[in-house]
Amino acid sequence: MEEVEHLISVLEQTRQAIIDNDSLKLRDLSNQTVHSASTVQDPGSIALAVIVYTLGKFIERGDNTKIKQWSKFIKKVDGYLALAITSLKEQNTTAYESYLERIRQTIPTVSPNLKSYIQEVLRKAMINKASRIYEHGISMGQTAKLLGISQWELSEYAGQKEQGNIQYDNPESVKERAALALEFFS
């Protein structure tokens, strides 16, 4: 029951953040949802995390200003979010997941001119969220399966992310390594 109340809160905050064009709030909500999705591993939480992250990316990058039908799209998404909230309050998880799926299917149709770009943002959102779930200790195979991506995509992204986090103990060691490399190749 506590998880349902959390999801309702996330959905309500998502509605407000979309109206406010608050990409930071959407990112935070997506991260909260990933944490709970890692614990429960239900498709609804995972779908919500991807949807919220994708919408946040559109707002963050200013893509929403390029989409002529943005306000109409937001009204449609807001309606589905409201129905998802009602479904959760009625303890109808099947309907809840169905409304999230409708949102996910609606996202690529928001702009025919940007369809391939939007699908790419949605795909990257799925990979990003898979990486976050994987970081929470869920196996790579299970995580890939939950998000409908390949293990290869997940491992490639996770590997890039880990390489970007390499830190050296002190700058002198880097300089020493560079000097050794130059000496070696001279």
C-alpha cells in the first residue's frame, strides 16, 4: 500500500512538473521511481520512470518549443496521468499500466517531423533507466528484460558510464604516467 501511495504522489508531482516545465523536478521524480522499481521490479514503475525521464529531457533540451502540438500533447498526457492515478486509487494495476503504455505510445506521435528523434530519446531513456536499475543491484539480464532492451546495449552504456567515473588519487601520478609513456615511446 505504501508503494501505491508513493506512485500516486509521483504521478501528481509529474503532472505539476510538466505544467511548470520543470525538467529538474522530472529528473528527480524519475530517479525516485527507478529506486522503487529496483525494489519492486514491476513494469508500471519502470514505464513511469522512462516516461518521466523522457518528458524531462524534452523540456530540458527545449525540444518542447520545437513541437507545434506540445500543449495538445501535454493535455493528453495529463489526462492519462489523471486516469492512472484514479486506477491506482481503485487498486486496478492493469488499468494503471495500460494508461502508462498509452502515454509511451503517444510520445513518438507528438511530432511527425521529429518522430525518429523522439524515438531515439525514448530509447536512450530506456537504456539510461536500465543502467540506473542495474546500479541498484538487479542483474544485467533481468534489467534488460524488464526494459525490453538488449544486454549488449545495457553493458555498453554501463561501461561508458563507469569509464567516465574513473578518478585518480593525485595529479602527480597522472603526470608521472604521462612522462613514463613519453619516455617509453621515445
